[in-house]
Amino acid sequence: MKTKKTHYISYLILALFGLYMLFPFVSTFFYATSTKWSNTMLPNDFTFKWFIQLIEDPNFISAVVRSFTLTFTTLAVVLVVMVPTVFLVYTYFPKVDQFMKGLVLMPYAIPGVILATGLLRMYSGSVIPMYLVLVGALFIGSLPFMYQGVRNSLESIQTKKLIEAAEILGANRFTSFIRIILPNIRLGLLITTLLIFSSFFGEFVLTNLLIGGRYETIRIYMLRRMNENGHLASSVMVAYFILLILISLVITYLTSPDRRGRKNSNRKQVPGKRADRISLAEPLKSVSILKIGVKKEKRQRI
Amino acid sequence: MKRKQSRKTILLLVPFFLMTVMFLVIPMALMITSSFTSESTGGFTLDNYIEVLTNSFYSQSFLNSGLISLFSAVAGLVLAIIVSYAMTNLPEKVQDKLTVYINVAANFAGVPLAFAFIILLGNSGVFTLFLKDANLPLINGFKLYSWQGLALTYLYFQIPLGILFIYPSLKKIKREWKEAAFMLGASSGTYWRKVGLPSIMPSIAGTFVIMFANGMGTYETAYALTGSNINLVTIRIAALVSGDIYARPVIGSTLAVLFAVIMMAILALSQMLLKKVRRDLA
């Protein structure tokens, strides 16, 4: 009885929150699909002409492609460098961890504007192409989210105990990282990746200052259009957010390719229990490790 | 054997430190040295700091940034906790989907966000005109291009950001803890005071610092919304570093160094507090 009541309040809270969050999205959408909108609660007409105008603009397409290229390059660098680094520091070098915690918060102390100024002084006209400098700058910018995100998930699965158990069972550091830690922090990694993905995709300050008009990403294109026509700018934004939502869904799907396989194999072994969520109350960590091991082998065979 | 392995492991940290030195440490070192460089002679000087510290225009920009960040972080955090908690009561599938959309919302900041608020609530915004026509006193006195507008837009991206950090830690709270507490006769309030909140306290403190810093560092949104009308640190620095008419990169660097020092002091303080919280837990 009591829990049911709580649920109604939960839905009410989420509905209010959702309204506040959707308000600008919805109105931007209406603005993009109307020829003229003022004085009324809802626009008088509906048109796709701004979108058609947008799609016919080759600059828009190439801006989207450029944004994707930049985002994926940087995301690859960030994930490949950061995930093992955070894991190693958290597990094996606790002393470095204190130092790292301070270091990764540095981007907050240095706003993008300042970082870009320093980078321009350092690298403009040097052998290192500005594109790589931009990737590096974005890498630095994503440090706080990445470090905090990965570290939080490592903390929540009690990594140290898991690794100890794995090492007692004879696994080396590499194996235990790939086969035990990575599958366990999937949810946390997914959320962190999503967060960074869309922040890269919509990056403006650093891109504009470091490469500027030479490399027109979608945000820079957006700003240029905004000064020309409000309705058209709205349609750019709508297109941008549709893209962002689609990409987020794709990433969600890609990050869990084993979702279906896992559910099936679980049903046979331990009904209703997901192996990737190790409960704090579970006394024997080694049990879950073995579970994961068995599952992986099964999957490989399939 | 073990030492050899350790040395190899340390080598794996090299890429990270290489990136950090190249793209963070060196640019920052340049920023610091230029803050001690005289604008006219190019020699070492403290004049820049004296100028910045005695000019009330600059100190006011720090105060303004601090106040708006504090407000948006506190209000945003409270709302984020409430919403995250509400989320944990939903079916698992819905929760997964919601995190995707909240992530999108967290990035609805900067130029697009400011633009959306301008077309709605700006001077000639759709709702401003509509409400004026209908003679509704709902948003009488509300000015988008002021503190109120800034606070409203800041909250818009602070809440989702808070959720993204608070929600995973709320998920960690086990149903069993609650059941155990209720079985031992705890009320809902007691449970949250003694078990629920303390267990997520480190997350809350960490998230607050992130949100505060995020507010302090915000440039794009504030600039797109109010131009240079509101005196914020980031806007001041950008104008000094890359402004067309009043470009004074050296003063900009000085402000940036002070900004960095203040932020680091806040971060250090939060680390200390975090440790204290953790000790209480143990």
C-alpha cells in the first residue's frame, strides 16, 4: 500500500521534470515548423520548408560529417587511454589516485577559452596539426567526467575485492580487467560515454577558437545560421537533437550486444539474477566471477 | 617478479600523462608566466595582479559568477536528488531509456538553449507576447536577460548533469537495507537520515563540486543569452583574451590564474570534507 503511494508521487515528480525539460525542445520544434509564430499559444501553421531548405544545403551535410569524424576520433582516444588508466590507478596505485583526482578537475579551473589561448600560443604554426591539438583539448575537457564516471563505477562494484579474488584464482591483471571488470562496469561506462559523446558532438568553444571557420562543425554552422533566420536555426537544432537521440540509442544498443544472449543463458543458470550486478550482500565474490567466466565461454562457442 | 610487473603497469600510464602534459600542463604554464609579464616591457612584474585586485569591476565578476554557480548547484542538486529517487521507482527498462534522454538534455546548453529561451521568453518571445496579450500577470517582471533568466537557464542543464552522477549511486542503495531498517522499526525519515543519505553522501558532495565548477566555467550559455551585459568571470576573460577592441591577453591570463586558484581552493576544501564524511562512515 505504502509503496504504491510513493510511485504516484514519483510519476508526478518525473512528469513535472519532464515538462520543464521538454518545454524548450517542443517549442523549438514548433518554431522550426511554422512560417510565423507570435502572440499565440500554438503556431498557426505547419511547414517542412525550413527542413527541406536545410537538407538541400551541402554545407549542412558536410558539417554533420565533420562533427561525427571529430567525435569518434576523440571518443576512441579518450576510451582507449582513460579506461585502463583509471582502472590501474584505482586498483594498483592508490597514492597516484589522490593526485589524479586533483589533476582531472583542472579543466574546471581552466575554462575552455583560456585553454585554447594557451594551446594556440603553443602549437599554432608548429608541426603538430591543429586538428590533433583540438582532439587533445577535447580529451582534457572530458577528463573530469571520464575519471569520475569510471571511478564511481569501479567503486560501486568493489573492484579491489573482485581483483583479489580473481588473482587468488590465478587470473593475471589483463585477464581480470577484460573479463571481470569491464563487463561489470558496463552501465557506468555507458552513461559516461553517452555524456562525453554528446558533449563532443556539440562542442563549440574549443573548436571555434582552435580551428574556427576552416572546420565548420554542426554547432558552428548552427551559430552562423542563427544570425540569418530564426526558423531555419530552429530546424538546425531540431535536426541536431534528433541526431543526438538516434546516436545515443545506437550507442546503447552497441554497448550491450550481449543483452539478449545474457538474458537467455541466465534464465537457465540462475533465474531472475543478472550476473553483471553483483549484490553487496553476496558473500562469495568468486561465485559470480565463475559465472561470468562460464557465460563468456558459452558465448564464444556460439 | 611482482616489482617487474608493477614497472610494466606504470608504463601503461604513459599515454595519459603525455596527453596531460602536452595539452594541459604546458598551456597552463604559459598562462601563468604571461600573468607575470609586463604588458609594455615584457619583463617580470606584479602590476597585473595589483590592477586586477584593486579594480572592483573584476572582483564583482568573481562574486557574480560565484553566486549564480552556488544557487544553480544547490537548487540543481536538490532537484536532481528528488528526480533521481523518483526514477529508481520506475521499471528497469524505463530507467535505462530515461538516462539516454536525460543525457541529451544535459547537453542542451550553450547557444541552442539560450536561443530556445529567447524565442519563448525573450522580449519579443512567443510566450512573453502571448501572456502580455492575454493580460496574464504570470511572468510580470520576469526578465530573461537578467539574473532570473540566467538562473532558469543554468538550472536547465545543471539538473540533468546532477542526475547523471547521483542516479548511479542511488541505484547502489539496496532494497534489502531499507527492508532491514524498516524491520528494525525505523521510519522512512530515520532510514534516510541514518542509512540512505550517509551512504550516498560522498557522491552528493562530489556532484555538488562538479556542478558548482560547471556553473563557474559556463561561458557559452551566458554569452549567448546576455552578451556582455552580466559581469561574469568567464565572459570577462574571453573579452580580454579575444575581444576585438579591448583585448588585453595579459590581464585575461591574470584573471584566469586567480580563477584557477579559487577553483583549486574549493576543490581542495571539498576533498577534505569528503575525507571527513568517509571517516564518519567507517
